Amino acid sequence: MRADIAQLESLLQKTLNLMETASCWSRKAAKKAHIVGLQGEKRRLRYLSREARYIVDWTEHYSYDLLKIDICATPGSVDVSTLVCTGTTMKGIISKLWTIYDAVHQTANELVTAKFRDFATPLYSYTSKLFCIIGELQRAENEYVMADYEYHHVSRYQVSWYNVHDEYEDKEECQGYQDHKSV
């Protein structure tokens, strides 16, 4: 094999840590979104958390299968303390998702440069999802600002007919997530 295994191991560790951090941050931000009444964003963030975690699982296992590299993800900082109200939470989610997008895309590019496009493929897929979601979030945030964050307007977007909450409920269920429901 031509690849420099030490360089690749370092790059795969970077990938794992980045995606684990993205997963943990999204999960914690989902709780903050729930608390401030952004029920749709809560689901969207939980969805992103699981998507990032799937990449971690696949990368850990495939790194071993393909290269006999035994590495595990370690999350970085997942501070969500600035997400305190509807406005700061929307702005914070958008800002952080752009940061995650940039870092994941850069890491995917580095994997391609190292001639390991297959490890980059799920990262590019994740950034494509982020790209669309960020656009939706920015449009919603613009509407919320124009409505002065009046909760009636925010709530209507989050949980009324064809809304973020229901759209991501279906996507979460496709991932296997089920809310606990009493029988």
C-alpha cells in the first residue's frame, strides 16, 4: 500500500473527533432548542447528531477492517451555553453549523488529497445535508427577525402544517428513532 499509514491514521483520528464533536454538540443543542420552543429544530439537530454518529461508527470499523487501524472518537468542546432564547439559539445553531460545515468539508478534502476518497464520501454527504439545512435555517431566522421573534409566528413554522417538526419526525423514524409512547 502506497499510503502513509501514520498520516492516514492521524487524518482518520481528526475525522472521528470532528464528527463525534458534531454529534455531541447537535445533541446538546437539540435540548436547548427544545427548551426555547424550537421543536422542529430540536428534531433537526437530533437527526444531524445521529447522522454524524453513523459516520463515526462506520469510520471506526472500516478503518480497522481496511487498514487494521484501531482508533476511537474523542469529542472536543460542545459548549451550548450561549443558546438561551429563541433568537440566540437560532443564531447559534446557524453559526455552529457553518463552522461544522467548513471543518468537515476541509477534512473531506484532506482525505481525498491523501487518496482516500471513500473515507471522504460520507463527509461530503453530511456537508451536503448541512448546506441545505443552513439555507432553511437562515430563511426561517430571517422570517423570525421580521416577526420580531413573536412566538406565535415561530411556533407556526416549527409545529404547524408542513413544518420542520413533522418533516424531521419522519426522517428520525427512518433512522430508527421512536419517541417513547405508552401502549
